[in-house]
Amino acid sequence: MTSFEIERLDFTKEAMRAWAPRDHRNTNWPIVYVLDDAKAGSTPAVRGGLNDVYVGESRNAAGRMRQHFESTEKQHLSTVRVIVDATFNKSVCLDLESYLIRMLAGDGFYRVLNRNDGITEADYYDRGRYRETFREVFDELRRDGVFTRSIPEIENSDLFKLSPFKALSQDQAVAVDGILEGLFQDLEAGTDSTIVVQGDPGTGKTVVAIYLLKLLVDIAASTPGEHVDSDSLFSEFFVPGYRELLTDIRIGLVVPQQSLRESIKKVFRKTPGLRPAMVMTAFEVGFAEEDFDLLIVDESHRLNQRANQPSGVQNKNFSVITQKLFGSDDKTKTQLDWITAKSKHQIFLLDAAQSVRPADVPPELLTGLVRQAKLSRRHHPLMSQMRVQAGSDYVAYVRRILDTTTTSTLPPAELFEGYDFRMFDSVSEMRAEIRRKDAAVGLSRLLAGYAWVWKTKTDKTLYDIEIDGCQLRWNSTQTDWIASPKSVDEVGSIHTVQGYDLNYAGVIIGPDLRFDPVAGKLVIDRGSYFDKKGKENNPVLGKTYNDDDLLRFITNIYAVLLTRGIRGTYVYVCDPALRAYLRGFIPIAV
């Protein structure tokens, strides 16, 4: 551990002039500071409203404060806390600055005024020891009223997980750098462009989308002569030329899933430069009066083709938008076409293997999109596993064991050290273990395939899922279910968890997915699959979906559910033959 000190001062020129000469470290030592507009001595409960906060680091704290006094954005700030330690160096301060920014954004009490280009994840000597000190710094700042929640509470929150202030992995940073370089080339040339970011579950596609949007907004809002730290990750884009290319740029973030869309809007409400109105459905894009310069589309595989929509209004709107954009009701047009028609530049983030319904854009369109992006050198793969602590091999392993067509191609069994991957013979025991994990670390939930009728949608006194005397109910809300008070006692469907993280996931594989021991392959039971939109044919386009098509959707669903858990995944299988098959690949709970 190190020996740090935190000094709190009024953020006034008089106070800074008196403070500067007291210690040589105030003008010549690497420090980290926190500026906010809270009154000294007040508590979060007293302050009310949303406060502003700015975190910085400097080798000349007094000089840096003088610069802040000249900033109109920071003149209203009233309190400064200076964190100093005899062992701190530049690398430590950059790391601590990034850590505090991320935690303040996740706490949700403040609007964080920082740009996100300075968030680092760089290694340095003895980093592990310093990171322990960071937790002590957090605790002291929390005692002083800067933070309102504990570290686990913050790290389990959507505000933290979907924050634009995330530290990027190396391949995420390479992707963002490449996207910016290509986008600015196309903006300067005045040419349209399509960029594709492709990655498996847990590689951070949503993080890249949100980070990128915030970064572009910050570049557009930067001013000539503004101080930019050369150590900042994307400092080369905060120079003359780039800002001008983004003048009055109209950007939108398209998120097909309702739950994820609402969670992102909550983050944007607390982030300067970002507005909830930026987060849209494809329908909202189609009806927008003006075109967009850039549309970023998260979970692009969940955009729709022409199909029976969830409501009659949406069916009508699909036709109206298509006629508006293309002059006729061309039924071959998809929401991908809408996005392209309404914007000069598009960034599609996708994983075709996460398509889970017949109405989703067909995989051949996504394949064509990827192929074209590769040809134009606008394709950016994400490889590093940022969610599942078993590593990227785990995602591939799950997909392999669910993609087996014959016994001759069975993958070898693998163990994932440090990752809690277990199969339960009792759903009651798995439920109890999920509850224990939730009590210990939070964010642990039961999930299931749509293999039971949703009775509680109309009668809350009933149960939806009954297995060996264990009675369970489906998610009581579609929006932000994971964080809802009842969620630990309920079961989430694919539509509540796609795009989200859990610490532990308990997955019930229902009777919709079975194993044929004679043929040696996975099969589906169409009568046990109750998502009407998940299996209906498409008379508009003359498409019918056979059992092989449905098998692809159902195995995709289970692959998504089995890759939600950060620390562990538990599995209960209803079909005895499938249970016996999967026992060869998943360790048995004892």
C-alpha cells in the first residue's frame, strides 16, 4: 500500500494562491485532483439535483488550476480535492484519473465533464500494488461524500457497464482508431461510407459504439488552443482539421432492442454532449425529417426485414417508411436499407450468430455487408473477450457444442480454469446457487429459452415454468429487467438480456431443444417453443421456416444466454438425452 493524502480546498483563485507555495509538490509533483460544484461539507442527500465533476492529473497542480479558472465550463465548480502520494508517478496518475472518471460516471450522482479520450488501460511497474491504493482513495472520497455507492454497486450498474468512459482493450482501441481514420478520410473526400465492426458476444461492441459517439461529440466541441494531453489515447484527432469536419454533424445511435435502448438513454441523460434523443429505433430513423451524417447501429443483426411486426401500427409504418424512402412499397427493402438511405455514413456493429428471430435481417445480407466492408478496408474485428472471464475460447466452445450436427464432429471436452461452469441435475439447486451468488456479488439471474407459455402476462397469480416441483415466473418487465427488484426471483428471456452482462447466469435449456441419440444431432421440438414471433412464417416475402431454420434460431438463443456470465454459467437441461449429451462437455455440479 502507498501513503496518500487528500486535501480539500475551495476552488477560488484566492485559495489556490495561498495553497500553491505551502508545499513544493503543489507546483512540481504528479497529482490527481477532483473538481466538483458541491458545497464543502455537504452530503449527497443535502445537495439535490445532478452535480458536475471533473477529474484531472498534472505535474503542476497550481498551474493547472489557473488554466481551469479560464474555462467557462469549469468556472461554476467550487471544491477541489487534491490526491498526492510520495510514490506517485505520471503512469500512476493517468491510471488513477481514469479509474475515478469511470467510477464517478458509474455512480450516477454526477455529470462527468471530462472527455473520454484520456481513459487509459496502460500497464506499468507495480500496477497491482497501486490499484489496491485506488480502492483506498475511493473509500476516503466516499466518506467525504464524493461517491454515493460502493464499488460493487457501481460495477454492477448499467451506468458503469454502458458508460462512454470505459477503458478500451487493445483491439477496441485499434478499432476506434481505424474507424476514426477511415471516417475522417471519407468526410474529407465527401464520399459515402459503410463501416462494419464484427465481434463475438462479450467483445464489447456496445462499448465501442457508445465510446465512439462520445469521442466524436467531444472532437466536434473542442476549441482551438485547448489543452490536449499528448498521452491521451486519441489526442491526434483533437487538432485543427478534424473538428471542422464534424461541424454541425448529425449523429444517431440505433439500438433495436427496447431494454438495451432504454438503459443507454439513462447513461446519455447523465453525459454532457450526449442526449437521450440520439438513441433511436429504426422506425424513428425512418420517420426523421432530416437525414443523418452518421448513424451508428448497435446489434445490427436485430434489425428487421419485411415481416409481420409486433403490432399493426408497425406493419403499417414499415410500409409507409419504405414508400417514403424508395418511392414504392418494395417489400425486399429492410431496415438496413432504411439506415443507408437516411445517412451518408454508417457504422454497423454486428454478430450474425446472435440473430434469434425470423424477422431479423437474413444472414446473407449481413455476410454481404461484411464482405463489402472488407473490400473497402472499413472492416474492424473485435477479438478480445471483455465479459466472460473464461476467455474467448469459451464462446467458441459453447457455439461448437450447440452446433454439432453429427457425432463424428464432436468437439473435445474443455475445462476453463477460474470460470465456474457447471451443469445441475436439479433446477431448484441451481436456483438456490444463483440466489447465493446474487447475495454475495450481485447481478446473478436465471435465464431460459422461450419453452413455456407466458401465463403471468395476463394472470400474475400463476406460474409460467414448473420443473420437478420448482415453480418460476417469467420476467415481470421487459425494460431494464436485470436491475429490477424482482429479477432475482424471476427468469429472464432472450429479449431482456441480449447485450447485457451478468456476474453469474443460470440457464435453463427447455424442451424446445433436444438431442436425437440415434441420429447423433441436436433437434428442436416445435411444439415446445412458444415465441410466436420466433417461429412464424413470412407470407409477405413468401418465406417458410423449416425445423432446420428454427434450430438455428433456438441454438443462437441458447448460445447468447450461455455467454452472459462474467464469473460463471450454470446449466439445467430439461431433455434427458440432451442432458446426457452435454454432460460430456459441462462439468457436473457436486
